[in-house]
Amino acid sequence: MTLQSLDSFCNWLAATPFSQVLQTVGWIVPAVQTVHILAVAAVVSSALMLDLRLLGIRGKEQSIAATARRFLPFIWWPLPVLLATGALLITAEPARSLENPVFILKMGLLLTAAGITLACQVPLHKDAAFWELSAARKRVAKLIAAASIPLWVAIICAGRWIAYVQGT
Amino acid sequence: MLEQFLQGLQDTSIATAIREGESLFPWIECVHVLALTLVIGSIGIVDLRLVGLASRDRGVAQTTASVLPVTWTAFVLAAITGGLLFASNATTYGHNFYFQIKMALIALAGVNMAVYHLFLNSGADAWHTPAATPIRARIVGGVSLCLWIAIVAFGRWIGFTINTPT
């Protein structure tokens, strides 16, 4: 999509009656942001607890597979909530995010974090002890965790910076 | 007295630097958001276990022990960054209704937690399953969840009721 057509899409979306409602009813945007932040809290805290287990820093009395079973639902299930509330926030002010390089960066980081989470999760489906079978695999698990933590930190920072960076 | 304190806080060099700097405020906000998501997410893990909705195969004591260091570290970080953000515009935040309620709710969450730890959690080592978790502990968990959700909401509303980017 060219920048011009993206711009006209943003203008069209902002002019829709639904977007107008989101713009004029004052409590909707902060309420949606509140739900968004609560869902972020669930995802990031669950990812951190799983990462700390992979690193061997916390919760070592529970196996990696059991820790993953415990926290992965709280990483994946808030995602539809995040996408829905995120879509509402975009609809309320399309150019603020869609034309914003930081928003594009955030989406890229999010896809990377999702991929890394899958890289930890998928092998566990085949073999619950997968990450604990050898020293080499334990090292890979630690690398996954060490990559995941800064990614989530960056996603949160990017999310906050959307408010401060102007669209192109 | 309070006015003088707020004005004095706002006039400190660090508050001035945050207020007048290009990017100091957003970066501190980033750390604040990161810290508060970890506070709420990790307290949520404990609360959901107390209520009996998650970590059902783990005891309360186990769950608390693995999570609370994360909670406290994140809380200290959230308090420091929150203090810095507050200082940058102390006279405005100090008079903001949503900020005042948010602080009151955090105090209430603290009281709720203190009451639990001082009076209600004797025998918690034996609360291995949700069925073995007494109703008083479930109530504490439920109250804590509600308070923290409200704290996030009031925190977000501060940004919409004072004149800074949202």
C-alpha cells in the first residue's frame, strides 16, 4: 500500500460513524487502554515467569513442561483481547498508529516474540522433557529465554512511544 | 504546607529536567509501564491461585515464594519511576482526582496484603489445592484483584485528565 492510500484509508476510517463514537465518548479510549494494559500485564508476567524458569532462576521445583503448561495459556489467551482492544484504539485514531514507525516496529517485535514463544512451546508437545534432556538443549532454552525478555521490554517501550512519535 | 511541598518538589533540578527534557518523561513512563505490568501480572498469579482459578496444581506457599520476589522488585521500580513522573508535575498530579484515588487504592491494596500476611495466612503451607484454601484467603485474593484492576484504570485516567500526551 502506498503512503497516500494508507493516508486516505486512515482518513476514511477516522470518518466512519464507529470511529466518531470512539472519538467523542470520552471514557471509551481510557477504558479500552486499561483492558489493553491488564492483558499486557498477563502476557508479560507469564512470559517472564516462564523465561525465569528456563533460565533456572525461579520455580525450579516445577519442571519446564509443567511451568509451560501453567503459563502458556496466559500468554496466548490475552492475545485476542490485545488485538481487539488494539484494533479499537487504531479505529479511534488511525493515523496515530498506522502511520507511526514505532507502531510498525512494535508489531514486528510482537511477531518475533510470538515466534520465540512457539520455538519454546512446540518441542514440548512432542516430548515434555525436551528442554531438559541434554546440556546443549538446556543452553538453547536459556538462549530462548534471554532473547524473550528484552523483546517484551522493547514491545512495552515501543507501545508507550507510539504516543510520542509523530506519524510519517 | 502541602502546596509548598508540591511546588518545591516540582522545582527540584531532577523534576525540572524530566519536565523540560525531550525524551526523559516517555522513557521513565516506559519503565513505569513495564514495572506496573509485572507488579499486576505477578500479583495476579498469586490472587488467581488464592481464588482458585489458576496454578491449581500448586500450593499457595509455593506459588507465593516463586512470584513475590518479582512483585517486590517490580513494585520498587514502579514506585521510583512513578515518583519521578509525579515530581515532574507535582502541583498538577497532586490535585488530580484520579491520581489521589489511585494512591488511596494502592494503600488499600497494601492494607489488604498486610492483613493477609499478619492475620490470615497461618497454615498456608498446607493449602496445596484450591479445595484446601480457606474462604478468607479466597476473599483476600479477590479483593486484591479488584483493587489492582481499579488501580490500572485510575492510573490510565490520570493521563486523560491532565494536559500531557496519552
